[in-house]
Amino acid sequence: MSRPEWWPGEDHQAFTEWAMERGVEVFGVAPARFPGRGLGMTATRKIKKEEAVVRVPTSVILTMDKIPSSFKDQFPEGTAVQTIMAAFFTHGSEEELADYKLWRKAWPTRQDFEDSLPMLWPKILGGLSWPDSEADGQDDGSTSQPNFLPPCISGLWNSTEKGPTIKKYESEHRNLLLGQAIRLHKAWADVNAAFPGTDWRSFSYHWLILNTRSFYWVEAGQEPPEDRNDAMAMLPFADYFNHSDVECDVKFDEDGYTLRATEDYKKGDEVYMSYGGHPNDFLLAEYGFFLDKNDSDCLYLDDIIFRDLNSAEKQEELWLNQYYGNYQLISQGVCYRTEVAAALKYMNEEDWRSHVLEGSTNGVDEHKSAAIIKEWVQTYAAEADATMNALQAAMESDAVVRAHRQKAETLLRRWAQIKEICESALKAIDL
């Protein structure tokens, strides 16, 4: 009997049967292949809004409690959950890992990660140095090449200088590669302390599996951990869902996870869930894809604004009044934090404080603020133009870039989105 075009293959069929045998309930969805986009979840019948599509019971959810104490005890207290779980899949005994065999066959390959995740791309395209980088031919020795990754991912610019910062501050969606590098290097050091001679490719692969396929989980009666990354669990079968702004309603309790449709689906439609309201740069860096339409997409003007507000006095004012950093740019304009920072450029400090603390409009000039903000946005737009031009030139002249053309084209698409956000914001500011 012929298989439907969307049939994912024998490994995924066997894993689906494994999951259902262990209590996973599936209501009208199935893993499927979508041409040009890989695996996802398809509706096998008409699905109504708010209808449950998948339930994953606690008994089959992989948490730290399911990992043998004898294994966990080899790591010091405070070791990241992600490190221990990745180490378990790398160093667990054949007996301990036997029940996960079919599930692991359904996971993406390391090559899938190397194709999609910027952190593993060649250095010329912005990838990072890892223990196997030189062996893979990624270290080309170049020191003056343009940066092709967006600044929110790389923290680097081609057409402007970054402004100095006098304070450290939290930002979830900036300098993403640096954050990934810090976490993975720390995990690598911790696993080698417990298991000297660990194979880098195997451990980093399992670390990335946890990074891209885990779900938020806190045991019943427990307080959420200080580090959100430690509230981590793996859900068999539920990890087939792809991300979209059109999402599934995902809830968990002591009985497990339930995923419900948030709209009606026809048979054959792809059914989505949400990974959270993240900008496209975050999605690209963390998961290796981004959306053509993303209502959560935004850019950050921090580096540009701190270049203009580079005096210690002005930055201290921003810090003391809780307006330091995280200046968002979206297609509809800029956030209020950005407007406050623009006003500080031309207002005296006393008037600015009164404006921020008391709502005073004394000294506020909307035209001056708009002109300053437009200049900041135009700087970002110029960066998009400069980077796209450099990338297109590299695609014609550099053999390494030509060999990774699909990755380069992905970056061109992202930069085109960035330019479109800037242009749309400039029109909004002119209104």
C-alpha cells in the first residue's frame, strides 16, 4: 500500500507507536514531512478550536528525577540541568538508555544542527570556535572580514561603532551567540570534570537537543528555579510541533502536558505550537529558523544609542531612573524607553528627571526627539544595506561562502526583514 506524501518514515512511525504505548494520547495529529521545511505536525482530520490534540503524561516526561541518582551524583551541586541531561545521553549506560532508543532515532541529526544553527556555521558566516572547528575547516584565519550575522545575534557591527556601556544589564534578546558560548563552554568544562575525555561532537549534539527540544517544567509543589533554564524537561512526541504565532494552547500540571488547538484546522493543515513571543534573531540563533511573519519581531538600538549617549553622566541618569538599555525598534516605531533616551540627548538633566518621574513636558520637543530617533533607525538601516552588499559580494568571490550558499541566503532574507522593519518604523515616525 502506498504511503501518503507527508509520511515521515519508519523511524518516526516506530517512535509514534512507542510514545502511544507509554501513555501519550494523540487526537487527530501526526508527525509529517513538509516539502522544504522538514518535519512538523499535520492534522489528520478536522480539528476544532480548543480541542486537545496531544496529552503527554508525567510518567513519560523525561526530567531530572528520571535520571539515576548514581549518575547525577557525579556532578557537583549547582551543575546546570541541561549539562547533566546532555551528559546522560552521552555517557549513560546501554541499559539506562535502552528505552529511549526509538525516541533518539526520531531526533534531528548533528548535520541538521550544523546546517541551521549559526553557532555551528563557518567562522566567515559568524560561527563560533569550538573544539572541532579547525578540523572541520571552519577556521580560515581571517581577522578583518565583515560580520554577516545580525547585531542582536553577534553583538558586532560593520558600518558603525558600538557605544560604550558603564553598567551591566539583563537582556534576553541581545548578544545571543555570546550567551550560547558561555553556557556551552561551561557545560563542556563541567562534563569533562566528571567524565574526562568526553567526545565533543557527541556531548555538544545532545546539549543542542536539550536546547532546542525541551519544555518548561516544574515538579508539583516545587518552586521555580532561579535560572529558568533549569526548569527543563523533554516531552516525547510533543517535540514534533513547529513554532508559529498561530499557536497551540500549552498547559501543564501534576498530570502532565496538554496541548490544545487555538484555531480551527482542516485535514492536512500544519498544526503549530508557540515557543514563546521571540524576535526572529532569537529564533534563528536558538532554533535555526525564523518566521516570514512574526508579530514579536523587533530589533535593539542599544549599541547605537549608547554611542550617542556616551558620557558617564547621561548613562548614569538612565541607570538611576531604570531606563538603561533594551531599546526596542519594531515596524510600528520605537518603545517608550527609546523616546526617553532620545529626550535625554537634548534636555537638561533637571527637566529630563521631571519628565521621567513626574510626567512634566517642560523642555520636551517632539520634533527633536523624532529627528534623533530617525537618525538611530537610519543607522540600523545603513547597517542592513552595508551587510547585504558585503554578503552578496562574498557569495560571488569567496569559495567558503559559495559552499554554504543556503546559509548565506538565509542571512540575506533576515537582513531584508531588518531593512523592512527600519523603513516601516521611519514611516511611522514621520506620521
